[in-house]
Amino acid sequence: MHFRLFVFAFVASIAATTYAGPITPPPGPVASTYKTLSEVEPRIAINAINTRGDADSVYKITQPGSYYLTGNVTGQIGKHGIEIAASGVTVDLNGFEVVGVPSMGEFDGISVTLSTARSIEVRNGTVRGWGDEGVDLGSLGVDSVGIVRNIRAGENFGNGIAVGRGCLITGCVAFDNNGHGIVAGTATTISGCTAYSNTGDGINTSTGCTITDCSSTFNGGSGIVPGGGSSVYGCTAFANVLNGITATFDCHIANNNCDNNGAGSAGGAGILISGTDNRVESNNCTDNATGIEAGASGNFIARNTCADNGTNWDIVSGNVCFVVLATTSGAINGNSGGTSPGSTNPNANFTY
């Protein structure tokens, strides 16, 4: 019996030695296997400690980094909501609101106040009810880049969203602002945005911009007003008081739908061409005061359709407009010079 116990103890000892591993801890201090708070959430919370405000801001960011909200921000009279005075800053509203208060003065919900700031991003939340702009990145430096992503900017006394040069605005909604919905500087891309019921234009940009897949409706000015050398593709402009889309100079306006624009006393067009060297093609203009209007010469207008407008075409002489299948020698007004829908010319515009 004793022998059996001895054998059992011996085998158990071998098994423990074989599988249990060393019982002597490695040299040095014992390190925790848990993540630190900064590893779990490396961003900086926006609060009175981390981003203490000053005389003109509720919160102020003065160092580069990634910042986020942990709750709604309520404005104060005479102050911006969140002031950004540094480069390399990302502000994630985290789904919360930055809300202004009555009689607060001309202050923004989120404002970049450093003219040399670069690489600013604001995203994921609502900015409404401010005395000036909702989101104002308009003071960004000449060579800077800013991003405004998934922001709802509404009921601001100024513009909903304003950015400087070389920026990206995507997935945003600008509504019920007393100025324009979205305002952008040179070389900005605007995609997948909605501008609704703003007092001014829905979307208004400087030169060299690209606007794609946007909707601009029920605005008190025009739907989309791109600066010279810009492109507008695949957008909808509906029921704006002035024009659906205004092409200034050197623009490419293609594959857009413009309906019910120009209902105000001043009238308006589905597409108004106010300058030269524009290419306007494959757009559908219906139920506007004027379908397509060109007040300047030197433009190429092809493959568009106009129907049920007060006046379908109003094109001055000197434009390449294939309603008459050639450069116009005279003006086109109403439906004169139109071609049969059976035309084999691929560049013909049609009225029906």
C-alpha cells in the first residue's frame, strides 16, 4: 500500500514538473496585462479641464490632437462654442449637439480662429442655433486642408458650414440657415450633401471645386452656385427661388436634374449659364421658369432635355447649341430651332 502511494506521488511530481512550467517569476517588476485608460481611449475629452475656454469661447483647443465630446455643449452669450486655435486637430462630436442660445451675437458653433491652421476635421454631430456660422473653417490657411464629415448644421444666423481652400465636405446636411447652406473656398470637394431651406444659396463655392451627388432644395437663392472652373455632377436642384444651377465660367455641368426652380418674382432657370467656356450636357430641366438659359456666348450645350418650362431654351447667339445642330447664328428663344426627337445626331438637345 505504501509502495502504491509512493509511485502515485512520484508520477504526480513528474507531471507537475513537465506541465506546470517554471515556478520562479522572471526578473524585474511585475507588469499589468490590462490596458491603460489612455490606451482604451487615446483621444482627449472636451471639457473645462482639458480644453478650458476663454473670454470668447466656451471651450478652446490650443494643441494638436484628437478630441471628442462626452455630452451636449450649450452656448454662452458672446462666445464661440468650440474654438480651434491649433493645427492637426480632429473634433468628433460623438453624436452630440453644439447648440447656441438667443442673443448670443455673431459667434460660431465651431470656429477655427488661427489663420495658419492646417489639417482640421470636424465630424459626427449637430451644430445649430448660433449667431453666425454653424461650423466655420473659413479662416484656414492658403495651403491647409480641412474636412467636415457627417455634420448637421441648421438654424444658424449665418452660413451652415463654411470652409476655406482645399477642403472636403461629405455626408453633411445644412438646413434652415439664414445665410447659405454650404460655402466653400477654392479646390474643395463636396459630395453626398443636402442643402435644404436656407435663406441664401444651398451650395455656393469658389473656383476649382467639385460637387457630386448632392441635393439642394427649397432654398431662397439658387440651388448650386459653383465658382469658375468647377464641376457639378449627378446633383438634384429642386424648387429653389432663383436658379437650380448657375454655371459661371469654365465649368462642367453634367447629369443633373433641375426641376421647379425660378418660382420667385425675379424668375430663374433650371440651369443658368452666366459666363463663357462652360460645357453643359446630359441634364434634365423640367418645370422651371426657364429650362436652360445662356446669357453669354462661347459655351457648349449638348444632349440636354427641357420640358414643361415656362420657356424651354433662352440661348444668346455665339454658343454651340445643337438644338439647331450647329453653332447658333442667331438667338434661340422658346422652342424655335428645335429638332425632331428622331434626329440621329448624338449631340442634339430635345424639347418635348
